Amino acid sequence: MDVHSLTSEELKGIATSKVRPIAADKIDSTFKSHCIDLISKPLGSRILAFSDEWFAAAENLITPTPPVRKPGIFTHAGAWYDGWETRRHNSEPFDWVVIRLGVASGKVEGVEINTEFFNGNHAPEISVEGCFSDNDEEVKKPSFKGWETVLEKQECGPSQRHGWLLDKMTDKAYTHVRLLMYPDGGIARFRLFGVAIPVYPQSIDDVFDLAATVNGGVAVSCSDQHFGTKDNLLLPGRGKDMGDGWETKRTRGEHVDWAIIKLGTRGEVDKIVIDTAHFRGNFPQKVQVFAGSFEKNPSHNDAEWVEVLSPQKAGPDKVHEYHGDNLQNVKGVVYSHLKLVIIPDGGVKRFRVFGRRRVE
């Protein structure tokens, strides 16, 4: 490329290009081993304001499940769509929606925009902005001036997943994001991949859930997640049905399934909770837990894993708590990762690791 022949605007575009497009089939593998969706609805994220939602609600953007299609179904506004869709002929440069993150704050590494089933009415272009604020009322005003670019304007195509990886994780942490859609149209889902920046207890002797997503915990890998994703294990609450837990496929013969959790901070474990809420005919026969201290995410068969909970019989739709004499190799030991093993397979709703933050 001969840069001397380019206009100043073209040169500016090259200089500010800080993103890499990610193919649709690579989005999950790019982000889901070390990032969370900072605006996932089950985390408690909220739509604060929007410019318009005539055809379909902005709230649909943060639904955790993939979009669905209902051909032939119409509402008062028009054809039913599982996403956010605004009126035609927007007189402003863009439509917008303001979202409060589901964590205290977070740093961003990438973005996904899914226009699935929006074909001919999809958003032609998008961008993403962020801010740090403790005032929701100020942030949702159109006059708010605190926005800064997280993802510069990107082109979107019809009915597909679009992913972009930033050149590096943002230096700043954000509490809110604003999705801009140029000039109008429809988007099915919006994902904001990054890491939570939690507010830890002031005292290192306070006990809290070291594994919770809101405290920086990440489910980094698993053996299988055929019916329900590993990421659900660390969400708040007990969920609403089997669909928001971790569930593996049926197996035959001798077998175990596993999920590896990176704690939000290294800590000393006091209590482990394994909840099989809503799993009544498909809960694991037994559960087992290992722990280790690693500098990077380990493999499931790493020799450094230490058993902290021996195999225990599990029950249906039940909170299983293990502490004191139930646990071994935990007193005075600092761990960075835990491995939940289910024998031979099945479903678990939540995995909690209560302990004290420790710095080695």
C-alpha cells in the first residue's frame, strides 16, 4: 500500500484501526476460556435507556440464549423478532441503547453483534462506547458527555454473528456501555467480552465466594457442555430451570465429566457448595473436587491437582454444602483454580467456593 497516495481521513482510519474481526465459528473459542459476557442478563445487567424500540425490545439484546425465529407471527408493531429493532428512516445519525454492566465494573477485550434472522432490516453498522459512573440517571441522558470509544464503527451483515477482538484489553474499567446502530435497523444479540473488576471485602479475613462471576471467577474449560454451558455454574442465584445450569450429555460405561474454574482471586477455601437445583432425573451420581495453584490455566489431568473433596453421593434439586471435616488439603493452603468432577455425567446448577482472599 502506498500511504503517500491516501487521504488524511484514510490515514486516520489506518492509525486508529485497533480491532481484528473474528470469524463466527471462532468467537466462542476466542473469548470463552478467559472472558465473561459483562452484560449478560443473568448477571444483573440492565437496559437503562434507548432511542427507540418500535419493532422489538432492546431488552432482548442481553438475553443469554441464542435468538429464535417465529415466522408468520405478527404484533401490533409488525413482524415478531427476537432482538432489538427500531423504526425506519431515523432522522438522527444513529439509534442507541445504554446498558449497565452486570458486574461492579469491567475491562473489555472484545464484542459480538449477532444479526441472526435480521435480513433486509439488520443494522448496517455499529460502534460501542463505555464510561465509568456511579450515576445511572446521568448516564442514560442523551446529553451525557462522558462516553469514550471502545469499538470504533464496524460494518455488519445480515443474519450472522460478528466478532471483533481489540488489540488489547482496555486499560480502563467501565460501568456502562452504549451500543450505537447506524442509522437504524435490527440486532438480535449483543455480547461484551471482558473481565470483571470486582470490589473485594476490605478485610482479607472476610469470607466470600471466590469463584463467582461477579467476583472475577471464570469457568475456563470443561469436558462437555452439550445441554448447558459451564459459564452458568458461577452465576448469581439458583436460576429458573435446567436451561441455566451446566449439563453434559448421557454417557455409557465408566466415565467422569469435569469443569475447571479459575478463581477471581487466589484464596484459602473454607466451604464448597454444589447446587443441583432443577436437576431431578439427571443429577450426577457423585461429585468430587480438586484444587491447585497455577500460573496459567491447567489441563484437567495436570499432575499438580490435589483432591480437596473425595467423591460424595449427590441428590436431586438440592444444595450440597461441604466444609470442615468434609474437606481436605485446604487449611492454610492457597489455590488459584478448582476442578469440579461429576460422576459419571449429568447437571449442576451452581458451584460456589467460599473462602478468604490470600496473596502469596
